[in-house]
Amino acid sequence: MRTSINALVFVTFILLAQCGSKENKTKVDTPVKKAVEFPRDPHTFANADKAIMKHLNLDIDVDFDEKKIYGTAKIRFENKGTDIVILDTKDLNIKSVKIGDRSTQYTLHEEIPHLGSALEVSIDTFTTSITVEYSTSANAEALQWLSPAQTSGKRAPFLFTQSQAILARTWVPCQDSPGIRFTYEAEVSVPKNLLALMSASNPTEKKDSGTYSFKMEQPIPAYLFALVVGDLDYRATGERTGVYAEPSVLSKASKELEDMETMLNAAEKLYGTYQWERYDVVFLPPSFPFGGMENPRLTFATPTILAGDKSLVSLVAHELAHSWSGNLVTNATWNDFWLNEGFTVYFEYRIMEEVYGKDVAQMLGLISYSDLLKELEDLDYGDDTKLKLNLNGRNPDEGVTAIAYEKGYFFLKLIEQTVGRDNFDIFLNKYFNEFAYKSIDTETFLAYLNKNLLANHNKADSLINIDKWVYNNGLPDNCPKIASSRFEAVKSAADGFLNNNVLNGSKAREWMYQEWVYFLRETSDSISYQQMAMLDKDFRLSYQDNAEIAFEWLLLAIKHDYTPAYNRLERFLSTVGRRKFIAPLYEAMANNPKLAQRAKNLYERNRSSYHYVATNTIDKILDFSSPN
Ligand code: BES
Ligand code: ZN
């Protein structure tokens, strides 16, 4: 059933695309008849059942003056006897398509919302490689071009890509589906004073030539294709791990991540050998719209985790965990996104428990629970609260919610509790081995789970109630409860403070950031202006550098008209571009009649320094009609 609906959707794309073909250079064989059951991924045009991409040879020039990438992409594919190969593109200018030295006919179909334009290329039934010459456009959604002023050093410009979920096609023509994997080589030319890095083997020093070569020998899906260019230096944190950052950030960054090698070893001990040789992290400027992005061999990270006390390094544990869940075993479509993120949150907390102890892991679990309850409310317990999503015809970004992460985590935690941790660990080791370098859907996972774990455990199946967790809305009653003695103490402190205005300063000064977050959430409904002022005086929360605490505090300030924090609020929104923080802050401002106009003004001032991923979300929140 699922397959035929997807096939139908795909046929509709192609039909629509055919109607409005811009470049009727040639009459090409229509792919409509060819759209059989593959691909099941509703977010790609690729005809991967007939011609599936295997290798990319990319040669690009990064032009900071024009804010464009000029490229030649040689794509090798396995041809099962078709005379058409279809690639995904979005906003690309296609200059030529060749087979060897000979130009071949192609059609760039009309753009379809979210998906972009199918690039349909005529080939021979024995052709296995084509070369596309192209350039990116000003609105390439994966790319953020930063001026020197937007960097920490203020001297050099900066560029980074964000390909997940379906933005790789805005900077390289490819078969952009998490179910399609390819190896790659790239040659990248950049201005001479800058370093280029990719999700591949990387240099550690700048080259005078400004030309860098990269190789990724393990097959990866297009969403993990990544490039960063900037004034970057490198420092090792261990044998296999290290940090790249702008020179002025490097020392702080490498200190913050000094436990990275330990985390990597802990992760391997849990779920098997690390497959990607090196694990490095590059710190991007604060406009990076995410906390982290698990680009293989080179995680991209926000500088907002540089708290000075390693308190936010669970983000690195998370991205590192993706080296197994996500990068090795990949969700086949974005409807199966929880397979990437739910597993990764589970694995993240296991790494944190190994390296920093049970207390920390428990607190993270409880914060997840509070995020999950809020998300369920925000999504009205609707269809997007199912683990298995239906994003067909929608932007897959709509599936990036706490459901995939936190509901996914609690589902796996429930399985762990039901069969016992040792058994679950043995199973997970086997799972990562069995499906390494493969992309699987939810159903494949569930079948494997039943056969290899639950079948051996009496009643596990009915105790867990898989169907309800995966295919129903909301949160089943058997969701595991996590206890944390530290949070219990914080809860009493919060109650005491709300009722009697007293907070034990010496204790609170020892709190970890999770405890502050929990305290601020517990007090958020009924705290008074005076109580906020007391806290601010004693703990200087309006000057907090820890981004997670600052964020919770600013939400409270907006909610309770705590005006002394508004300067900090404006500063925060003018320097940070991480969507997880700025979208809820703008939303809270918009919901407060006294701040709604201020939110709009502030957004208008800062919009151009945010990444597309962030503006796409916040435009909707603030009803901002985009100038393009
Ligand atoms: N892969 C995600 C980021 C992502 C998801 C980008 C979907 C685009 C589409 C990454 O691993 C992630 O989950 N990042 C989180 C951090 C984390 C600790 C939960 C983030 O950016 O906040
Ligand atoms: Zn993740």
C-alpha cells in the first residue's frame, strides 16, 4: 500500500513536471511510464531503480565575491539498462550535461515546492557516467555565506553548507535521498588565506595554492555531503579526534572538547568499532542554525556549546553517536527519521552515562521527557506525533520535532527496560553490524527487532505494544519513568522558592546547567517579577553565558514582562542563529502583545544574518513575507 501511494506521488511529480517543462530543448523519453515502485522516498525525483548514483567526482570553485559555487560534477551510476537518468536539483544553473566529451540532451523540469527541479538526462542504455557543469544561485538554501563581520575573527569571510534534509541538491546535482549512497572525491578551490574542509579526509593546514583534495571512501547519502570554508586552524584532542575553529576560538574549543577521545572510546565499547577513521569537530560561527550536524568524519557544531565548563558536550556525544545511528545505518526516507534521531538520543545518553555518570544521564532523560510533553501539546497530539511520519508532499523539515528524538528515545528505553540492558546491547551491536552502510525503513527495523530480540523474550511484544508506539498518536501509558534524585532536590528548591522566596545560594551555585533548566521550567508558570529580580541579583541570570540557561531565562523574561533582561534578549537574538533557541524566543515575543512589534523589528534587522533553515521557520511564526 505504502509503496503504491509513493509511486503515485512520484508519477504526479513527473506529470506536473512534464506539463511545465522550461527547457524543451529536446523531446525526451518521458519517465512517467518508468516510475515503478522505486524510489519509495517521496522527496527525490531520482529514478534509482533504473540508474542509481554510486560515485561523485566534484570539482568546484568557491567564489566569495559572487557568493556562488561553480562546479563540475561527474556522476557515476549503475545503469540497469535505461536511457534516462534523473537527478535532483534546486535553484541550480545548469550549463551543460555531457557523456564523456559529448553534450547530451537534458530537461530541467519546472520546480516543485520543496523538491526543486528534476534534471532528466538522456543517456544510452550502457552509459554509466555523466558530467554536469553548473553553478549555484543566490538563494541556494544549503549555503550560508558570512561576511567577515559575522565571524569571530572579523577578518575573513566564511561559508558552510547544511545539506540535511534535502538541501544537498541546492549546491550539487545528485540523487538526493537518504536511501541512495555514494562515495566521493572532490577538488575545491578557495581564496588563498582560507581552509576548506569536507565530510571526508581533511587537511589540517592551509595550502598556498588554495586548492584542496578530498576523498570519502565509504558510501554516504547526499544529506551528509558537506563543505566548510573559512579562516580555520586545527588542534588535536587525541589520537583520532581533534577540533577545527577560527584561531580566536580554537583554544577554548579544544579545551571544551578535551574528553572527545574518551567519548569515542566509550562509544566503541558500547556498539562496536568506529568506522570512519577520524572524528573531528569544526566550530562554525554562531549563525549555524543547528546545535550540531553529524557530517561524517567532521561534525559541524555551534559555538553556543562553548560554555567554559564542558557542561554542553552532550551535543558532541549526540553527533558522535550518529556515526553509528544515521551515518552507518540510515533512515531510508524522512518518514523514518526517528530511526536516525531516536537511536542517537538513546546512544548519546549511554555515552554520557559512561563518561560523566548516571546522574547526568538521568537529568538529560528527564529534560527529554519535559521537551516531549511540550511537543505533544504543540502538535495537538496529531498525526505528527506518530514515530512513523507521513511527510509526503511536505517539507521534511516539518518532521524535525521532539517526537523523532524524544518519543523515539523513550520507545527504545522501554525496549531496554523490558528485555534488560545487556540483551538490548547485544541486539544493538548486531543491528549496527547487520545494516552497516544500508538505509532501512521503520518496518525493516521492526521485523529485525521482532526476530532477533523480542521473539526470545516472553511477552515482550505485548508489554511494549510496538504498534501503538510507532503508528499511533500521542504517548502510550507505558512510557518509562525516569527518576533523578538531583532533580527531586531541585523541585523542592523550586517549591520553596515560589512559596517562601528563599533559594539556598550555596547549593544553587553548584547546580549543573540541567538543574538550572529544570528549576526555571518548574517555576515558569508562577514566578513573579520580584522573584525574577531576586534571582537575577543573586545569580546574574541576565548575564548568563551558558546558552541553555540564558535561553530558559529569556523565555521566562518574555512571559513575565521582566524588562531588565530585554537587552540580553536583543543581544542574544542578534548574535545567535541556532533555530532551537531563536524560533521559540521569537514565538514567545509574538505571543506577548507588548513585545510582538519589537519581535518583528528585531527580526527584520537580523534576518539577513540567519540561515535559510532558521528564516524558513521564523518567517511563518512572524508572518513575515520573504522578499524573494
Ligand atoms: N542531524 C541533526 C540536525 C538536523 C536534523 C538537521 C534534521 C537537519 C534536519 C543533528 O544530529 C541534531 O539532532 N542536532 C541537534 C542537537 C542535539 C544534541 C539534539 C540540534 O541541532 O539541536
Ligand atoms: Zn541528531
